[in-house]
Amino acid sequence: MADVLPVNSFRNRKRYAERENFIQERSRKISAGYQSDITQYQNYCVATVQSEGLESMLDYLYGSVMDQRVKKNTWEKRLSAIKRYLTVNYDVDFASEKKVLQDVSYIRSLYDDIENKNLTRIKGKQRVDQEDLTNLINTLPIREKAICLVNLITASRPSEMIAMKIQDFDLDDNAVSIYMKKQKTWFDKRLNQLTVKAVKDYKATYHLKMDDYFVGRVYKNGKYKSAKISTEAYRKFLHRTLGLTAYNLRKTQVSSMHEKGGADLITITKQTGGHRSTQTLADHYLNVSDKTVDKFL
């Protein structure tokens, strides 16, 4: 027994250390989604010969409104990115920087001024006529047709499309399980018969296995390779195939469900996922479409 305790004690200390190292690394992790805004801030500091820190952050945020005239949601994203960057790289404790936070609040209040009203305007994504789009998709080769139909019907984002695997599809139940990266949870979405058939044809033609990526990569010789491509590569695929973006498809599906089927926002959210607030869904995807209003005028 005397020999066991020291061994257990050593193992415990080893686990404690591993846990602390993990927590330390995770606490200093910066989201990849912040990188573009951080790079812009760094470039601004170089261009204006300023040191990275609180003063240059405030200067950049003020100029973002007054000179660059960025939208409020873009400004808020810049603020979040820079705060995270300074916290991780310069150990800035924003909770103790009351004066700085007050200055940030004053700069944010510029968006309340009447002359900046257009900077708070939210414009929905451009949509297209779903019937025309479906007809176009039906003319595509087997692989492109299946991918575009799934993207349209499920209203998925590029990050969700490239992560799908064949095993995520339940074609007998007309459904697909999609991992929502933004929410870090799985979401079940429905498929119509046209899409189910397209996926079956794609699967049979390319001899796809359960563990294969749904989108994957196809070389010029037509050979398929199971690989998780980048979101940028997927965007280029959609633009090359349809001349549209995944968000055009998302907007089209949301508007179509709302206008043609009379689906309420809760029903639309169940199919599209990605927005916990129905108001956010309406602001981004329905407000620019006036057809529903026109029917009652």
C-alpha cells in the first residue's frame, strides 16, 4: 500500500497539470472568425505608426464610424475581435478598464445620431426565384445537382455543407443531420423527394461510402476524393456552378417557405437552423421581401 500512494499521487498531479495546460491554452484561443478583423487592425496600426493597444483600438473604432462608415454590426464584430486580441496577446483586463469601456460606449453612441442612421440599417440577403433556381439546378450534372439541391433545401452555410458526410443522411426518412458549427450542436433537417433522389443518384454514381464527405473533391478526370474542402473552395464551387452564394440559397429557401407555404418563423427556424432568435431570422432574411405584404394590400 505504501508503494501505491506515491504512484497515485504522481498520476493525479500529472492529470492536474494536463488539465491546467489545456485550460490555459483554451483560455488564450482566438476564434478563426476574428482573424480578418484583427489583421485589419494590425494593418491600421502600421499605416498610422501606432502601437497596438487601447489607444489605437479607440482610434481605430472611432475612425471606423467617422471615416470608413462601416455598418454597426461590422463595428461590433471589430470591437469583439480586437478586445480578444489585446486580451490574449497583451494581457489587457477590460473589466478593470472602466474609462476605456466608457469611451467605447461613447463611440458606439455615434450610431444613434440621425446622420448615421443608414449605418444601422440591416439589409437582407439577395434571393432569387426558387422555381427558376430549381429548374436551373435540375440541368446540372449529377454531383453538382445533388450538392446544390441539398444546400438550397436545407439552407445550410458553407461550413456546414463541407462537413456533411454520407452517413449523416437518412434517405428513408427524408432527413439529414447537420452539425451547426456556430451553435456547436446537431440539427435535423428535412429533404424533399427531388433532393432525396438526387442524393441517391450521386451516391450510386460515385460509389460513395458512409464515411465519405458529401461534397468532397472531384478532379478534372472525374475521380472523386473524400476530403473536407475549405469554405472558400466551396464558395467558388457554388459561384462557378450557379453564379450564387450559399446565402443567396439560404435567403431563397427562407423566403419561399414564408411566402408560398405560409410557414411561420418557428417552422422556418426548425428547417434552417442557425438562429435562436426568430427576430434575427426575419431581419436578415425576410424584411427585404415585400411579396407577403403585397398580398394583403
